[in-house]
Amino acid sequence: MIRFVKLREKHLEQVLEWRTKEDVTKFMNTDIEKDMDKQREWFRRISNSESDAYWIIEIKGESVGVISLNNIDHLNKRTSWGFYIGEEKYRLYGGIIPPYFYNYIFPKYNFHKITAEVMEGNDNVLKLNLFHGYRLVGMYKDHILKNGSYRDLNLLELLKEDWLQLNKYQKYIGEFEE
């Protein structure tokens, strides 16, 4: 039912469409222009990066969003990550996407820790991360300039051992294209 397909050039128009939607971008750290040349440039950059990995989230065969690993640090066995659901009718799946992801990346990459950043006002995602075992480790005050106002950024971390101790999400195994 849920698959994760490697991001390819054929996905770029759809990803740009999602990424520039107001209801998606309002909680993103950056805003981007609706510009396919810049989108292709971004794709070339991340495709050649050893510290980033991107997948398209598919639910029931339909592409619905993007999930990524960023700042992959193999030496210290940590990474940051993010995701969004661009198709509004599939947003109700947002709470179950992370367990599929954690159950794949912790063993696959042997990470010790995953970090996340959640912008102030994105209360549902903050609660979801805490529910999944994250701990709030701090906040950057007035860290993101968004629409003329500075926004705080919550900093969270999830240790592999804390994820495994939850022991209630082990059945969430997804298909990941490598």
C-alpha cells in the first residue's frame, strides 16, 4: 500500500507543484520559486550528493509526497530528515509515514540518531514527533524569516534505541527503492 520510490527527473514538475503550494510551504524553512530550471538544478545537486537521499511517497499507487534524508553523517551515524504530503486527500496518512521510514533507515544506514526541525505553529507535526519517541532538545529563537516575520524552530532528536524500545511500530515495513 505504501511505497517509497527514488526521486527521478520525471517527478520534478509534480514535486515543484507540491512544494510551492501555500499549505505545504508555510511550514518549510525555505521558500522557492516556481521555476523548472532551478528545480532541475536542485535535482542535479541532490542527485550527486552523498549526504542526501530523496524518495517519492506512493500510497495505493499514487504519488502523494516527498521524504528525504539530509546531512547524512556516516562517521557519526546520524542524519536529519523531512517529509511532506503534497496531495491534500492523503494528508491523513501523515502520521503513519514516519514509522515506515524509521523501520527502513535505522537498519539500512545503521544510524544512531535522527534529528528533525519543526517550525513554530506546526503543532501537529511536533506532537507526532514526540509521540514517535523524539525528545525536544531545544529551540532556535527567531531563526526563520518567513513572510516578513521571524519564526522559532524546534529541534528534536530520536535515538535508534528509543525508537526500538517503543516496539509498537515494527509491523510498518514499506517497500523502498534504492
